[in-house]
Amino acid sequence: MNYANKLIQALIAESLRLHDALLWDITIKIYEVRRRNELIR
């Protein structure tokens, strides 16, 4: 039981870390696109 709980916690932590990285990636892409649009105007 204890081992299973540790495994589940590790999986949750990993998925949260991946989700965080994805959000950061998307934020940077949006920022770059906006900056490019500002330069075009």
C-alpha cells in the first residue's frame, strides 16, 4: 500500500512538472508572436 502511494505521488509530480513545462513553452511562443507583430506594425 505504501509503495503504491509513493508511486502515485511520483506520477502526479511528474505530470505536473510536464504540464508546467508545456505551459511555459506556450507562453514563450505567444510572447514571441506578439513581439513579431509589434515589429511588423
